[in-house]
Amino acid sequence: MKVALAFMDFYIYGHSRRVIEESLRVFNGRKFCFYLDFRVLPFISKDLLVGKEINLFSSVRECFDELARRRDIDVIVFFDLYRHNMEGIREADLSHRRLIIYNASVNLLFFDEEMELVLSKGFVFLLENEVACHIAKKYASNFNRFGFLPFPISVSEDFRKPSFDLVFPGSFEERKGASVFLSVLPMLLKRGFRLRATLFGNERFLGELARYRDSISLREEPDRSQEDFVKELTSAKVCPLFYDPYEHSLAGSGILRECMFYGIPVVATEGSWLSYYLERNGGAWVPLDNRIDSHRVFEVIVEALSRYNELKDRALRARERVQAECSSRVFRDKLLKLIEGDNFTSEKLDLPERVVKRAESYLWFMKANIAYRRGKKSEAQEHIDKALSIDPNYWRTLFLKSELLLEQGDYRGALELIEVAETNPLISPTNKAFALVEKAKIFERMGRYSLCIDSLEELRRWRAYLSSRNVEELIKLSSLRETKLLDDILRDSLNYVALLSRKAHKIRFMLEALYVRILKGEPLEDYLDVLLEEIETVSREDPSSAEFESLRVRETFYELCCSFLSMDRQISAKRLLSIFELLCQRLGETNSLYVYSLASLYERLGELDKAYELFKSLLDRGFHVRSGVYFHLGEIAFKKGNKDEAIKFYHLCLKCEPNHSLAKERLYLLGGA
């Protein structure tokens, strides 16, 4: 029997690298081969690659095609398979293999109606935590077998005396509660606590964190191996895990498992999978019941550190049980049994009702959000109603319903939902900033400009926690020009460029500053020259080049070009587009998402031949979203007056994605349905 272990995620920090490294460590012998995105290699311990059959791919479709060609492989284990991969799997036809799918992150793939058609042979779908498995079994009846399989963790006895009171673990991201940590940081420093964090993530508050470079221990580069991460983690007395309790009831937390595995006390958000797992295993923790009140957060952290000796003793007592469940050996043995054809069995668990309800609420929010982004508004409304019937307090569901009401012109109803969401003590500072942006949008649409300006003025206090998407929404408001917030954002952006050393971060905030300067009517040519100089030094050989996608650099270039076009500034749009094209070249031809955006912009500029050429090149390189490429090729043919060719491409689009509503509309108009 030949087994392929295929790792789909190239975000090489966190659970993806953990699973890759431990799988390389424990699956030995000629029966195993490994498929890895070439971008992960610089972040994987070289010793783990020796003596292994390693197959590198530059696109997911390339991986699928290679696996389909190989007739010696009997079982494929996919790690982190997502819905947008379905098109590639269907075309590659992997149905003649036995498949095991292991998804650690929040994922709705097991609800996908295409899965049963694509994967006609029996398969096992593994999830990282018990609550997610319970939810999947309850709602996704079309699947053969489910099971949960915890992250694999290596046993290490290299425990040193903690050198920091608090370490924010791994990347500095909002999903872990980065804005909560940032809000309490000044108080922690005033108290004299020793703090550690890593200047790596994908949001604006990285720049805010960099302001504290002289006051806390800041790691400038992300860890380069799992061993480095463990050393970082075990240097803490206490780890803060300020996770969203709804998202992280459906999702687990590898970092929590690692903290417990290595005997590290934590501060964790109550009423989530984390609190369930801690209580079930007798973990050492102090619950956090309020993420928005920085004084309350500070008190909870102080309590945890003041009780450190007691909590540490308890953490060490809980280690054995967690290690018995999460060791790499246990992971290997369970997965091997499934590979060999055994049925997956799991014990019946007594799950807390509140955690299950929050997980269900988050599930229906996710389904609503996906439907909404696809333009299926009535379906989104149904899912929103379901989510709110389970739990009426989840702020992200309330925000989404507010968006729907706003589109329907129900401004008062939208505003009321935002105000309800703000009362939840478990919202984070970033959620609060988002709420203020939404209120400002609503007030401006209502024509209540003084209230809009009041919201914008209040936002000045919360601007450090704005997400990049929030800023892009914010600067579209005409009332912004009546406040000092626009100047604040420009000053912040330029400060971040100066404070941050990583290339992707600098370019991201240079683009943000450019966006603000457009609104302020400032001269742009000199600044475009500086941006060009920065991009001329980008190299895809630099490991940090992988960060451009997570920082929304591509989307920001696209939005900026569209802004120039909407203002009828064709020359500036073309200049910026040429800079964007240079970035695509510097990142290398393998970055197909950049080429897709570039082609879309050429189409918008009316340079249809150039757009056609780029879209066609994506088909040759195995771009994973062929439906989108075919749709754009149909649009180009339609704009050129070539009706028959347009119909052909729209049909190809629907072959890849049968529910593509715009392609159906075009065919109806052209009489080719």
C-alpha cells in the first residue's frame, strides 16, 4: 500500500507547520510520500526531509493532477482541504482512491453538496476538536464517517525557567485576541511585567505593537521551526488566549493544547471550546469574561500571575492526560488505523450546552456570511435567523444582519443591531472599532452628518484596532474629511512604514498612505516613485514574500486602481497598474492570484487583449479557480462582440461551478442557456 500525505495550506505558521513537521517525523518508510507547497520548505527543519519522498507543487491543481496520474497510490490523506479546491479535485478525478481529509481550521467543506458527487468512494473526515465533530455529525448527514483527531505534538523535556511573565504566542493576529492584548499593554508595562510578542501578522496593529519595541521583548522575525516556537512558548509563565468564544467553540486551539502539553497556565476566554477542554482535563487557567474592558482584562492577568505557583503545580498535574491524547505517537497510530481501513470510533462526550450553542451559532453565521458574499441574500437571511435563534448575542451575526438591513434601506434597524452588538462584553477592541465604522456609514446614509462625525471622532480613540478592511471602508466616507481622523490615519500609516522592517508590511502601509493622499488631494507622483523603488527590491526568494497575500496587498492595489478609474484619472491608474505588474513579476509567475487581479484590472481599463492573454495564461498554469477565469474570458468576448465565443466560455464556467449566477444571467441574455 502506498500512502500520499498532501498538505494544501502554504500558510506555514501555526497548525499547518505543526502538522507537516510532526507527520514528517512520525511517518517513515517507503510506503509514504509527501506533497508540499514549495513555499513551505524554508520553514521546515531540513533533517526531517532526509530519506523521504518529497514532491513539491506550485499550485493546488498541479498537486491534484500529479496525484491523479500516479497509479501506485492507494490512499491520499489531505490536510487543510478547502471548498475552493473542489473544482480541482473534480477535474483531476481522485474518486478511485480512498481519501482521508483532516481539517484543523474552521471549515464548512463537510456541508458542501459537491463533496458527495466528487468523492464517490467512502472517506473519513477528521476534525481537530470534539465540538466541531459533534456539530458536523448533527448537521452534515451526507457524510460517511466523522472523527476528531487532535494536533500532533512532540514531547520535549527541555523546560527552562520562564524568562517572561506573559508571552503572546506565535503570530500577532486578531483571531487570537491581538487587539485585546494591545489594549492592556500600557497597564502591563506600567506594572513592570516582562512581556514578549512576535512582530508578525496581518493587521494594522502590528504597527502599534512596533511602537513598544523599546519596552517589551519583540521578536522581529517569525520562528523558523516548530522547535523555535516551543522554546518561545515555554519561556512564558502565563499565555493569554483571548479568542473569540463563538469561533473557538467550533474551532479548537493548537496553542492551548501545546500550553497544556508543556504545563503552561493560561488566561482564556470563558464559554468556549478552550474552557471546556481546560475543565475536562483539569487545566490551570483563569477565565476571562470581558474582552472590551481593558481594566477587567488587566485584573484577570494580574490574578493569573499572582497565583502562578499554584497554577503551575496544577498545569504540571494535567500534563500527563493531555500528552496521552495529543502526542505525535497517538496521532500516528490513529491515522495509521484509518489508512489501513479500520472504522473510526470515538467516545461519547458530555459537551457543555453553552459551548455547543456557541459553536452552532458560529456555524450558521459562517454559512450566512458565505451566502451573502455570493449574492444569495435570501439564503443568507435564513441562516442569520437560524444563528440568532440559537444565540441572539453573537456580534458578527448582528453585524451581518445589519449589513442586509442597510442594503434594504432600514437604517434604524441596522443601527439598533450595531448598538446591541456593542453591549456584548466579549467583543474585542477590533469589533468595537468595526461597530463605530458601521455606525458612521449608517449615519452618513441617513443624512445625519453630525452623528456621523461624532462616531468618527470617537473612533479616533479606537483607531489602533481598525482592521485593514475597516480602513478601506472608512475612507470612502465623505464626512471623514470633516474630522482629524483622516490625518490620524495618514500619520499612522507613515509611522508604520518607518517602524516596520519587513518588506510586505512596508508596502502594505505605503499603499494605505497612498489611499489617504488620494482623498486629501495631495500630489502623488513623488510618492508613487518611492513605492516603485520599494517594490523593485522585492524578491520571491525572500521567505517574507509569502506574507503579501495575507496582508491584502493585492486587494489594496486593486481598490486603489479602481479608485483612480472612478475619478477618471486614467494616467494615475495606469501608472499604479504598471507598479502592480512589477510586483507580480518580482513575486514570480507562480503567484496566480496576483495575475488574476492584474488581468481583471486590464479588463476594467479596456485593454482587453492584454487581459485575455493574462487570463489564458492562468489556465495554462493550472489556476485553481477556473470558473472565474472562464467567466472573465466570456466577458471579454462579449465586450468584443463575439457572441459565440462568449457563450462557449460561460458554459465552461458553469461546468466548473454549476451555480455561478452571473454566468447563468449572461447565457440567458445571449440566448445560449
